[in-house]
Amino acid sequence: MVFPTDGNVLVGLDRADDAGVYKVSDELALIQTVDFFTPIVDDPYWFGQIAAANALSDVYAMGGIPKTAMNLVAFPVKDMDLSVLRAVIQGGIDKLAEAETVLIGGHSIEDKELKYGLSVTGFVHPARVLTKQNLQPGDGLVLTKPLGTGIVNTAIKAGMASADLTESVTRLMAALNRIAAETMARFDVHACTDVTGFGLLGHLAEMVSGSGRSVRVFAERIPVIEDALTFAAMGLIPAGAYKNREFRAGMIEVGDGMARERQDMLFDPQTSGGLLICMPGAQAEDLVAALKDAGLGDAAKVGEIVDGPAEKIRVA
Ligand code: CO
Ligand code: CO
Ligand code: CO
């Protein structure tokens, strides 16, 4: 399919990235993204916050600052109390306020099932756009949130998760990637994305695809939610994790003897996951230290870019 384009499109549909980018002037480009989904937690206020944090994340992943947003709402008005909708939207508004982003419009329709999300527009300097491309040999990979939210959500649905765990994972999903983005902006970053539905290795595979580089991933250093390992060992794994593993099987080599539940973390679909940041290896530990100082205690260097064999991910 051929998509319409023009000379000001810096990032468009010809390649998969977190958001589109359109140059307005030599000083300013717009980042535009949209995301919405069905509830992933029971509490409507938290659902609103998570949906907003998730929609804002793609702007942060492109190196930008979110400025404006519009609500997207589908609501079963005959079957659900309007107070639910109010709580969802309040969650979104509060999360936008935390991101200093203004809600300037939206659209709602009647639907069988509740759905909520936002389109978000952000600003970035045209020379400072971060995409999934531009991996360099010797670069380090930094991850800013722990993995395992998909597995814990599966355990929550099965009634297996404690109230404490449910709350902490809900807070993790609702946490903005703003601090991560502001911290990485002080460094020379080569590439960035956010970890969502394809899992860590699925999103890493998008970065590696077409790069001519390959990646070594340090499985033991990857931050994970400890309880998620327990649930994974019990087989509480979302269907998406199997699909993610299958889809990229040709690119990924997992070292012998690595526990199956630790492998499952790497493919676990995340909701509003952390940033995956690619930058010169010598600076990667400094970024990790700066992220920890800023309160992101789970941040870790999780891999490095190496020369050949081209476009493979080795996990050991
Ligand atoms: Co994204
Ligand atoms: Co998105
Ligand atoms: Co990007």
C-alpha cells in the first residue's frame, strides 16, 4: 500500500515507530500518536490513568514533550452507570495534569464494551527525534521499568494475586515515562522505544530489524516483578506472550539452561511499560545511576549492540 506523504514527514507509516513526526519549522516538529483499549484493571479511575500514561508514553519514546490530548471514548450507556465513565475520564485528566498536558477535545460513541484512550500531540526539535533506528556497535541498552505486568494481570484475572501486588502493579502501569524521558534527554541517546504489547524482545526485534547490527541481552540483569516469575512457573501466561515468542523465533537465540519462566518475562506483553533506550555503552551506567537517583529504582542496563551475525538477538 502507498501512503500519502510530503517532505515534512520525518517519521511516517513507511516504517513502524511509536508515533508519527511532522516538521513544522526548523525548530519544531509535532509528534502525534493515538492509543485506546478495553479495561485492564477493574477500578475505572485507575484504568483512566493507565490508558493516559500509555498514550503519553509514545511521545516520550520519540524524545518529545506531550502538549495536548483528546479523549477517545466508547461506552455502553444502557448497561453501565455514568459514574464509571466519569471516573475513567477523571483518571485520564489527572494523569494528563501530572504530564502538564492539556485536554482540548475528544469524541465518544455508544458501544457494547467500555473502551478508553487518547490521541496525544507533543513537541520535539526536528534534530532530536528518537526513533527505533540508529543502533551503533558498542551501544548499551537501558530499560526503565520491570517486566511481568501481563503475567500479573493474568494472575489477577485468575484471582491469584494479593491486594498488595494488584495495587503495586496498577501503580507501575499508571506511572508516567516522563522522568525516564527527562533523564535520558541529558544524554546522547541513539534510539528509543517503549515496551508494550510485543514484550521486551518483540520491541527490541523492531529496533534490530534492518539495523545490520545484533544484540546481546543479559537475562539476569533484566528487572522483573518477582511474583511474576512465580506465576509464570505456574503457567499463568497471557496468550500474547506465546504469539510474541513465535513471531520473532527466527531472530532470537536463548542460551541453554535459562529457566523457562525467565524467558517468559522477555516475551510478556506489557501495558504502559518502560522505555528501552539505546545509547553509547560508556554512558549507559551513568544513565542507570541518574534514573535511580530520579526515583526509578528498577532501571538497569540490559544489553549491548554488537557486530554480527546481523539482526540476531542473543539472550544469555
Ligand atoms: Co510505543
Ligand atoms: Co502506541
Ligand atoms: Co522512538
